[in-house]
Amino acid sequence: MLLYSQEENGDCVSSEEDLFILFFLEQNNRIFQTLSEVAGSPDPTLTQESVRAMGLDPHGDRLFLLHLLEIYGYDTLLVSEQLCCS
């Protein structure tokens, strides 16, 4: 998308702002694509592997993911593997 807009505008030098926009656009698409796939599957469970596939941290981004699931109404279970023993 960025390359296309640069070709159309004749601007071959991407700015730092363009790179940030592209990064977050791709990140957003990856997150919502994965959430949609998981929610539509027979076992709607968001595992640590699927969280990593979205480019997120299973522990550090847990609250963020819980908010996304709640706000957008995804009927998905978020699995957490505890790092500590009982």
C-alpha cells in the first residue's frame, strides 16, 4: 500500500511517519484477522501461539486482548499458561 501510494505520488522516499502508519495498519489487520478466524472456528480458543502469531505478547498484552474481545463482542476464550507453580 505504501509503495503504491509512493508510485502514484512520485515520492520514492518514505517518511518515518509512513513507516509507523504501515506498521500499525499491518498489526491491526493481523490482530483482527486472527481474532475473526479463532472466533469462527469450532474451538474458539485464543492460545499463546495464536497471540504470538498476531505479533503480541501472551502475558504483557493480555489485558489489551481482553478489552478487544469484550469491546468487539468476540465469543472467544483466552487461554493463559501460568508461569508459577502452586
